[in-house]
Amino acid sequence: DITLERVRAFVFHPFRESIAGKTPKEILKVEVLRWHPDKFDSFIGPKVRDEDWEKTKEAAGLVARWLTTLM
């Protein structure tokens, strides 16, 4: 399940090198842009099988909403 706690744990995980030296606000800003539905659809969409697209898009939308909540 994609929960707020799991999204928070992933986004702020200390082993993610890309977040080193960034504030939580800076991290969230990057992640919100990454998971934005329009950007996600255009970047990830072509890489997902058609039969998996709806579930993938639904999951990405949930992650985007949790990230917005964290802001």
C-alpha cells in the first residue's frame, strides 16, 4: 500500500544521494515536480505496458497527493 508514512520514509531516506545537503522543502519541491501527473505521463508512460498503465497512473497520482500533503 502507498501510505503517507511510506512516501515520507522513501523521500527522506538518508541513503538517497540526491537529497544530500537539501532542505525538506527543496526535496519535496523536486519530488512534486517529478511525480506531477503531466510529467509522469510523458516520461514514464511510454515505458509502461498498456495493461499496467491504469494501475501505474493511479499509484503515481496517490504519490503526488501524498507529496502535496507533506508540503
